[in-house]
Amino acid sequence: MTPGLVRTVLGDVESLGVTYAHEHFFMTGDWPVRNEPDYRLDSLDAAVAEVAAAQRLGLSAVVEMTPLGFGRSPSLMKALAERTGLHVIAVTGFHKSAYYSDAHWLHHYTPGEITELLVAEIELGMDEYGLVGPLVRRSSARAGAIKIATAYHAFGRGVQRLVGAVAQAAVRTGVPVVTHCDKGTMGHELLDALSACGVAADRVVLGHIDHNPDPGYLISLAERGAYLAFDRPGRIKYGPDSEIVALVAELAGRGLGHRLLFGMDLARRSYWPGLGGGPGLTYLLERFVPRLAAAGLGEVAESALTGNPRAAFALRPPGP
């Protein structure tokens, strides 16, 4: 591992270019709880078409946030990267613990055992089966971040224990921790728990945090050093883009634009134009970024798409 590089499915790279910090391209199995066809993403051709359209606008890299147990596919991520030239940063780790059955190993293995499984996914290669066992088919594609998720205003069953395992794996491997903050809650609680286990706030990316569009709350998280992943643009059912533009302006006005990341989180078939939906992967660069530029926030947007993700996802020297 070379500190300063970013780990992608095709190897460690020095630069990323324009980066979306939260995306989903492949969820090839049934979700553990919500077995809905809209959440099944299994077409390489559809993913290539979606990416190619965004690449024409400048997209260069994505963080593919599908965790263990959700049909994550290292082989398809590699194929997407090879066919398009896209830098794909994959994750190991977990979604909300309630999505996993009572029999799942995450509820029963010790934190030390879980740490070893996560470290192997980062250093040796991801399991094509998502560690559902009993066999492991090790891919050459390695994970570049570790995901952990909290419930709405709560950690959820066993997550306090998982935090320790995730933190130790992150410290040992030098990768960042990426999070699912349900409805934008539990930001400070996650930072506190990870910090207690040795993970600094500037190694944490707080996902979905713009679903809680409270400027004071977001400023307080950014001031601690955490990266704020705004992944709501274009999904108007959660609120208008004007809210996100205002939040970006508030954070930039406080000198915190360097803590921002952007993404789309298009985890449904109905979000992809090629599959009959929208807003599509192009929306961020085609519609939202020009709106920021019109509000005098063009430099902030450029940093959130280039320099900030390069810093957020860079490998750090491993700790003990």
C-alpha cells in the first residue's frame, strides 16, 4: 500500500478527476429485507450506457457504495471500469444491521473476526459472493473504503460493536470509512464512536447527510473535519435542489467548501434513463453544477467534485 494513492477495482491510482462520491451500479441479488425489483441492478450494458453519457460531461470516477449482502459484484465493477475507463472505488462493509437476518454472521462473529474479513477484502481482494459463505472466491479487485450504516436516530442492532470492527480495519489498512446516515441523522454519534476507536473525522464520509438540510448541524459536522456527501440533487421527492444550493452556500460562506462531496445515489432502476426512469447520472453535471455556478459557487463545485474526493479517498499510512 502506497499512502496518497486511491484504491480502485483495477488498482491504486494517483488521480481521479471528476468524482461522484456515492453511486450504485450493481446490486445483483435480492435485498435482505426489501425484495423489490426496482432495486435489482444487474445489467452491465445499462451501466456502461449510463456512465458513458456522464463521461461526455466530464465524469471520471465513482464510489460504488454497494456493501456486503446486497449483490455487490466485483467482476461487474471491473468490467465496467475496463469498458469505460471509469475509476471505480468499491466498498466492503455493511448496510443497516436490520437488513441482515438474525442468522447472518455479522450478528454473531466477534469484532476481531469481522475486522479480519474486512481487511482481507481491502488487502487481498473482494469476495465475489459477498462473504455469504461458505466458500470465498477472491477477486483481484480490492475495496477502497469501508461502509457502515446507522438507523434513523439510532445505531441499530449491534452497530456499536460493528463500529469497532470497521474502525480497526480502517486504521490497519489506511482506507476511509463511508457511512449511511439514515435521513441525515447520527452524524455526531458516528464521529464520536469512530473517534473513540482511532478513526479521525477527516477519514469519515457522512452519506445522505443532506437529507437533514439544517445548516447549523452540517456546519458543526464539517467543522469537526468530516466530509459531507451531498447525494440528494435531482431526487426532488426528498426536497428541491434549492435547499442543497443554499446549504452549499452556507458551508462555503463559513470556509467549509473543502469538506463537501457530491453524488447521485441512483440505487433504483427507475432512476436510470436507459431503464425508463430518471434523473440519471448526467443530472449532477448537466443541471445541478451549472446551478451552483450561477449562484457564484462554481469553484466550490469544482473542489467538491475533484480535489475533495481525491483527499477523502486517499490511502493513509496504516496504524497499529
